[in-house]
Amino acid sequence: MAVTLLGLGTMGTAIAQSWRAAGIKPTVWNRTRKSPEDADTAAAAVAANQLVVTCLLDDDSVTTVLDDVDLTGKDLVNLTTSTPEQSRDRATWATERGARFLDGGIMAVPPMIGTPAAFVFYSGSPAVVDDHRDVLAVPARIHYVGEDPGHAALYDVALLSGMYGMLAGVTHAFALLRAEDIDPTTFAPLLVDWITTTTGSAHDLAHRLTTGDYTTNVTSNLGMQAAGIPTFVDTAKSQGVDPRLLMPYFDLMAQRAAAGKSQEDTAGLVDDLR
Amino acid sequence: MAVTLLGLGTMGTAIAQSWRAAGIKPTVWNRTRKSPEDADTAAAAVAANQLVVTCLLDDDSVTTVLDDVDLTGKDLVNLTTSTPEQSRDRATWATERGARFLDGGIMAVPPMIGTPAAFVFYSGSPAVVDDHRDVLAVPARIHYVGEDPGHAALYDVALLSGMYGMLAGVTHAFALLRAEDIDPTTFAPLLVDWITTTTGSAHDLAHRLTTGDYTTNVTSNLGMQAAGIPTFVDTAKSQGVDPRLLMPYFDLMAQRAAAGKSQEDTAGLVDDLR
């Protein structure tokens, strides 16, 4: 149950604290020393344990910190935010240096670390997960998504992208009410319930993407939805709200409906983005 | 328990069926006759009952169908899709013709009508709700949001706007995975869970809008989130996905962060849309 942690930003600090709370004393290093007990150099911290976890600013920082450090025989777990491409390149880089590699995408903000709500997408070496499961599971649940080292980052970015779309919709919705005498805290539960209910449509969308059938049992087709766009645009304008957050999706719907696909469900819009 | 229904599109038909299933036989009229039992004219259908429900194509259709019909003493419930402005104008129009007016925004697709999941936002005359509660509650739960006749349409459009943002995020998320050997139906539950969890942030956002405090207890501020944008854009591009659905929200975050508000939560973006 020994681990080295490189990087003590807010996320790294939360992870270190979760380990200490579980009785695991990590060997830590940070670019700027945070405590007298910290390792003097990244190389010294890496030398101390087989399991080395990085939680640095960005992918370039991983190169800067570790490029001249001996990684032979190490198990490198990279929790630094990265794109799938960067994670795949990092896996090759780590393997060339004699290390086993596991990439992780943290699905939590620092205050959630150590709570049941936090989880990490991992991909890469399954042996690293098996050999260090007890340590890795302390800060957040382990969700392993396969050997492709880019997939953890891909799942991470995909979920957060979905979230940012939802946040854009929420932002627009609250803006519509801002000119009225309506309490946002009274409206919020209605909005949360509605989005929670309608998010379930992602299951049907996934099924359609798998089968390629975009037209059977469509309850509200693209043509009908496109016909409703003026109501959304006109309402936004008369409420003094710029509709720009929603326009790209409306345009995508209108374009596909106009291209002879008006009887389809929205699943085909996924194809049109590519 | 008598009611007239004007408009037998898919929604009107579902509403009429829910009444019949509950033992209420509506007097119905449609622009093109659907059954020999239908009323000959809209005027005849309106004359038959005090409660008149419209479920027509759009706001213009309401004028076309009812402008020459005597509405004196009628209770007009307008379920036709409209903007808040159109609903307010319709309330004035109905009052001038001697009718009481209630506007409704249906939060359901036709197959949901008559099930517990369906509800309708109503606003306008509270007396119309009180006098016809038993009839109105059959197709969908009643959610009355006040006397301003525009508010039902506003709540309706606001919830659906939030949903469209969510759908845009979901579309982008699935597109990111489309080039990989990842089963969409395996990914969907993760995405649904994540959006469901993070939608809860709308409560905090509403509270901030009420207090005007955008800076206390911010776990992931605009500066930190704006710094992450390249990861989303680069991932989209390397996965062959056009990031246009998410760019307006990212741009809004980046602009506010650059305008000296990097320590803030995202709540201020609501103000920037206006």
C-alpha cells in the first residue's frame, strides 16, 4: 500500500488527503514545495515506490517533470487531464521507458474525492489496475473501460461534453425567466426534473445508433421539431435573450429535416456532426 | 363534465381518447372531419359546451378558427403551442370576446397523455382551473403557475430549451465515440447518470441568481473551466467531430473569464445572454 503522487494542485491535494485518511502515507512531490516532508525531486519521489500517480497541470507538464526520470519497472498512473490522443502517445512514451501505463479521467471535483459519488475512468494496462486496486480505489471508484489507453480520456471528455450541453440549456432557460418576477429557486426543481426525465432519451438514441434505424416508432420527428423552432427563437427574443447557445442544434435539426429526413428521429444528427 | 375540443392532430386525438377512456364524451371539431360524429363547424362545437379547449396547429390557426365565433360566457383553454407574447395577446383577445381565458403548455408527447408522467403548465384565470379541474386533470396533471397568461408558455419554452441544450450535449458526446469500437448502448447509462447528477447544479445556480453571489464557495471557477476548453476542442477534432454545438457556451465562458470574472461560478453567464 505504497504510492508516489506527483502534483499537489487542488485535485492532487484532495487525493493525497484521501489516502492519508485511509492510513496510506503517499510520497509526494510538487513543483513548488508544499510541506517539509515532500520529496526533494520528482526523481526521488518516483524512486521511492513502484506505483507512481501523476496529477499535473497538463500533458506537457508530465513530459517536463518525468522526461529525465528513470521509469524502469514503474507502474505509471496518469490522472493529468488529457485528450485521447495525448493519452495514447503517453502510453507509448511510458512503455518505451520500461513502465506499465494506466490512464485515468477523474469524474469529480476535488470536494467529491473520497466520497461514493467520485469515480475515475481508467484505461490501459489491466495488470496495473489489478495490482494496485486497493490504493487506486481510495480516492474514487474505479471504472475500467478497456486496454486502449485513449479511452479513459475519451469517456471523460464525452461525459463532460454532454454536461456542458446541458449547462448551456440550463443557462438559456434561466435567462428566459430573468426579466419576469419568477423566483429561480422555484423554477429550478421543475427544470431539474424535466432534464432528468428527458435525458433518458439517450438510451433510445444509443439503440438507434446501434441499429441504424432512425425512423421506426418516432414520436416527435425532425420535421415536427424543426417546425417548433420559431417558437423558441421568438420567445428568446421577446424575453431579451440571445438564442446563440441553442441555434447550432436548431440549425442542425432544420438542415437535416430540409434534406429529406423530416420523418427521422434526432439520432441522425450524431452522424451530421462528423 | 362536458367539454369541446377543437383540433384533432396527434396531440388533440390523444387528449380526446383520454377523456373517452374516463367516460367523458367530448364534442370535437377538426378542420378536416375525422369521424361522422364530429361537429359540422367550430361554431357549433363551441356552442355545445362552456369549456372549450383548443389544440390547433399554431397561434394563427386559433384566430382563423375562432375569430368569427361567439365566445360570450365561454371558458377558453388554449393548449395550442405559443410564445408568451402570443398567449398574452390571446388572453386580451378572449377577454374582449367575453370569455375567461386559461393558457396551457403541454409537457408531454402524445403517447404520454393520460399517464402520470404527463403534465400541463397552466396560467391565466384561476377560476377556469377551479371550475374544470376534473376534466382538465384527465389528460395530464395540472401545474398552475399564476395569473400572467404568458407564464405557462414561458415555463414550457424554458424547460424545452433546457432539454434542447442537453440533447445537443448528448449528440456531441455520442459523435465523439462514433469512430471507436465502443457500443453506444454501453455508454448511454454512463452519460445518463452523469447528466442526471450534474443537472443538480441548477439548484446552486438558481440560488446564486437569487443572491447575486457568484464567487463564494466556487469549486470550479470560470478561469479553470476556460483553461480546459482546448481539451474539448482538440478531442472533438481528433475524433473527427465538429465542435459547433458546444462552442457558443465555451466562448461565453472564455469571454467572461477574460473580462476579469475568472473567479466566478458559471451563474453570471445567464446575465451575459441578455
